[in-house]
Amino acid sequence: MNLRNIAIIAHVDHGKTTLVDELLKQSGSFRENQRVAERVMDSNDLEKERGITILAKATSVEWKGVRVNIVDTPGHADFGGEVERILSMVDGAIVLVDSSEGPMPQTKFVVGKALKVGLRPIVAINKIDRPDGRHEEVINEVFDLFANLDATDEQLDFPILYGSGRDGWMNVNPEGPKDQGLAPLLDLVLEHVPAPKVEEGPFRMIGTLLEANPFLGRIITGRVASGSIKPNQAVKVLSQDGKTVETGRISKILAFRGIERQPIEEAQAGDIVAIAGLSKGTVADTFCDPSVTEAMQAQPIDPPTVTMSFIVNDSPLAGTEGDKVTSRVIRDRLFKEAEGNVALKIEEAEGKDSFYVSGRGELQLAVLIETMRREGFELAVSRPRVVMHKDENGVTMEPIEEVVIDVDEEHSGVVVQKMSERKAEMTELRPSGGNRVRLKFLAPTRGLIGYQSELLTDTRGTAIMNRLFHDYQPYKGEISGRTNGVLLSNQSGEAVAYAMFNLEDRGPMIIEPGEKVYAGMIIGIHTRDNDLEVNVLKGKQLTNIRSAGKDEAVRLTPPIRMTLDRALSWIQDDELMEVTPKSIRLRKIYLDANDRKRFDKAKIQA
């Protein structure tokens, strides 16, 4: 069968999505005059804004009569639930590495998974034209990385290509020639990657990706392991433990042709296709012929490490900016998300008005919150907490992450100091060229919550931090949190510039004049360590006597804007973030001052 299935593995920003754009252009998937968005595979709004790939996507190109299915994988470990399942669909992998930065932790995460399932990698050194490129050292680093990940001798004998995805060329020689475009890469894929292994027997396929389509209902993407399938064929769905989930008929089979998905009349074993027509089958289930009795084994998923509460918004401003406010619509949306995203775990709290959402990291949860607010949801969320568990001896274990920080030499001292305050152990310090150093740490996940924005401030935006789940280790002890208290509004209304001007010596504000506030809402950061209630509604007293001096215009210091990611990590355990389609507000869990005192008293007694 003339088919090849490959994944493109790369660290965030090493250029894999741009490379896929060029592959599509050069293989004739686009017409000469067709207008195509840059980074066509990052179709989701949030992916375009953050410049990262969140969801795995498949595409295909035709080269010399062979169809090559390409899967673009996310580089962030937070979206690792996607990665593990995708690798079970492919037979080869292109590992794309930046010629200057070399292999990074997220590359390590995905490559480790790929080597484990037996894929033979092709290494492509990208951005070879960078002035600070060091391709020879990078090749050695890649080899060491593969060796550390227990690669076999066959996997260590990898072919190497050099080139620039942006300029659209790859070659076995770093200097070129460049006139062959990406042909050497596609030729190497046909030669090096085996055709899909096809098993004998009736139709079987494991669900790998799930999406909801307004016209076709549930669409499941996967690789056909054996047999073939046609529209209107009867199938059944088996769960991992072999129980029948449902039976039904396939209404449509879609195959990837370029960036379009087109209906086809028959899918053969080895092809990656999407099927529609079933209402309950989900990711990791086996879709098969009614005669099949045993489920296929799916890849196990790493456990979630961070959890947070999603609570129905009960603030005085609830329902004024969003149209999806009730617990029922929030519940339905969260459970729908968990169906397609197996790395997420949703549990209902006893009160039914809140839900515990657990995931791989705060980035994954922040993306979910941002997606929901854009859909018109209003909700309150708590500070992320780390998922602890006890070992067989009753010792509390917490997740530890491997953290790699690339930073200018002059800022390395402050990074080491801040990381040691967060109970991190430094395992490596080495120069990485251009007056930069690479620091490696093993740090508790809970110490890293919110460190990203602080790191960028400390290093004037020059540091790059990457993290990866390492293992569970015994609890490392208390980590000190925020040292400042907050300024709270004691009344409801609209903030007045005059009142805010008079409160400036109490600490910086996080709201603008004219913004709606309510009692118990956080409006600023106190310069001391205690919380202080203030009045931001107080206007200037007017008299009928003219003052000798002209009234000075009130000049306010610009407020500190709390972004979603920053606010998530900044709030304390007794605070919530209120998220609506238009605003992000911070508040105390108990809006009434007397309730807060009672809660503090109970906490002290406990």
C-alpha cells in the first residue's frame, strides 16, 4: 500500500507548523494563486495568539504517487494527552530541532514517548541560517538525548537533514543546494519510514482524537488497524475493559487531503481517517466490526498534576456580561471538554455549584478558561492546587518537574535564588553560547505556579523557561507565597479617580477609574502584608467657595493589569478570580467582612 504516516515532533517555536505549511505548498496541495493563512495548521484563535500548537491536527500530501499523512503534535507537555495517542497512529517521526537552541525539554517529552513506541526518527536541523547556529554541537546533543532515553541501536542510526522551514528547503548538506526545496525530506520519508503495519481480520480502529461538528455530530479520528470500512456499515464500540458502549452505523468517512477533509467511499487498513455517525464512542475506545469481541490496547495517560475549582459566579455583577451562567451549562461544557481531552478530569463537588477540574498544568487549565469565556461563560475559579497522593507507607508525595531555564548570564543569580526559595534543586549549570547560561532544576510543581511572569520581570524578558513532569517525590515542605496583602472595596458602585488618587500611597491599583466594583472585590495591592478595606467611591467634596489655587487635574499612576495567567497564580487560597467575556476581576471567597473574620477564626482554631 502506498501510504506513510509520520508525526512532526519539535519544541515550541522550533518551526514545525511553518515547515508543514511549506510541505503543503511544495507538494501541490495549494493552487499557485490560493490565499492561505500563515501557520495554517494553528487554526484555533488561541493558538494564533499564543503562537503555540494546542490541538494535534492531521494533514496529508501526495509525493511520487505515495500519500503521506502528517500529524502536527503539540510541543507543550501540558497538552501531552494529545501527544501519546497520536504517536500510536504513526510509523515514523521527524524530530525538528533549532540549530541554535538544540533539543529542549518538551522535545525530550515527545521524543521519549516516540522512542518508547518504537518509531525510527529522522532528525531535521531547522533554522540553519541563524547567525548563532551551532549545528554540529546540536547533533551531538540530539544523539546524547536519544541515548539517555534508551533508544535502540537502530533508532540511534538516524538520518540527518539541514535546512530552513521558513525558506522552504532541506538538504543532507548544511550549505545546500537550496534549489531542490523540501524534496530531499519527502524522499527520505518514503525511503526511511515503513509503510503502515496492517493486521489481518475485520475492521478495527482506536479512537485518537474527538471533536464535535455542528453538521455531522461526533467525529472520531484514528488509524484503521485492520480491515476496511465503508459508509453505512454497521460497527460497534468497545471500551478499554471490553464492554460494548454502543452499536450503530457509519454515516460518513472523511480522509485528509491537503488541509481539506474530504468524504471517501472506503477506508483501508493503515489510513488515518475520521468517522461520523456514532453518539457515545470516545477517545481510547475500539471502533470495530460487530464480530470483534476484544478491545485493542490504548496508550496509558500520565496522571493530572494540577487541580482547581470552577464555581458558579455569585458576585453582585453576575450575569451582566455573559449569557452562560448557570451550573447546568457550565457542567455540560466541562464534561464535553473532558470527552475529547483525556488528560482532563472533571469531578462534581457536593454542593453541585462547583466542579474540580484536574489537568496536566496551569497552562492547559488557563487555555480552557480562556476558551470558555470567549464562548460567553461566566464563572469563578480558585487558585490552582497541586494533586498530592500518598505512597504505600503513608508518605505524602508531590509532583516534581524538570525545569530548564535559558537566561543571560547577568540574570542567572536572581533565577537561582528565586528557584531555591521555591524548594528547587539545581542539577546543571552550563554556558549555552552568546553570554547565556542553561540552568536545570528539579522543582515541586506547586512552587512553579505563577513563576513564569515573575521570571520574565526578573530577567527583563530574556529568560526562556521549559518544564516537564519528572516524577513523584516526598513532600518538600512549606513554600512561602505572596507577601503583600490586598486592598478591598468596602462598597458597591463605580470607582472614582479622586478616591483612587488619595489611596495611591496605600499601594498600586489593579482597576481603572469608572470600573464597576463591589464589596469584597480586590482593587489593589497593599504595601503591607495585611488586607485593608478602602472606599474607592468617595468623590471630592464640592463647596461654593472658590479656592485660591487652581484645581489640579488628578494624575493617576497606571494600574497593574492582571492577565488571566498572572491572576491565576497571584490569588491566594481565600480568593477567587471572576472570569466573564469582558472582564477579569479578583475577589475574596467571602465578600462580607464578618464572614471573612469568622472563616479566619475557624482556620486559626483548626
